[in-house]
Amino acid sequence: MKSKDDISNLRIDTLGYYLDRALNVMVKRLNRLFSEHHIDLQHSQYTILKVLWCQDGLSQSQLSKILGKDPAAISRALNYLQQKGYVERGSFDTKTNAIYLTDYANKRKNEIEHIADLVTAISTTDISDEQKKLLEQLLEKIYFNSK
């Protein structure tokens, strides 16, 4: 008789399950490596920095749309990043604040990106460059089809 605790052969036939599971394990590894390297960040804060390193000076609303996150979650992450010295709020226009990276964030960029790249490299071991490119393309299609 099979034990209820034996879940090694469990097959859950939904794409969302596999996407979620892969993301969760990568996020946990990233958070752990940040902690081990004394970088006081979590994945959700890192993603904001990553976007700002691509285009500094975005509004909170733009960050929310780009990352597909609730504005309140973005606000909490920005408050934390501001408290830790990674970002500052400036004026975008009379009604909107822009978020800018600080010198501190830019000085730590290479160290932070190195750890994120390491997580990606570990997670994509034995996956060819062509397969990685195809995966990116497929995930983009899934994203745009689901909007």
C-alpha cells in the first residue's frame, strides 16, 4: 500500500504549477544567496532595482505595470529600498513621483547582479543557449497571451 506521504511520483498536469514551482525555487535560492552575501534584499526588491538599472526615473505606477505587481506591494518595496539607501523619490511631474537609484545602488549593482546571474546559471544547468532563448520566447508569448 502506498503511503500518503510519498509524493515523489505526483504529476500535476498544469503549466501554471510548473511555472510557479520553478519561480519559487529560484526566488528562494536568490534570497538565500543574498542573505549569505550580506545583501539586505529580497527578490521583490531586486526586481525593482533591475528595472531601474534598465531605465532610471520611472514612476511607481510604471514600475507596477512593468512588474505586474499590485501598487501597494510596489510601494512597500520602495519604502524598504528607500530606507536601505537604494532609491530616492523625486519629482516626475506635479502629481507623480519618480523613483531614482542612488549612488549606493549603482555601486552595489555588479555584486547584486553577479548573485542573480549565478542563480540563473545554476537553474539553467544542462540547458543549451538555444533552449534558453526558446524558453524566453515562450515565456514572453505566455505573458502576452495572458494579458
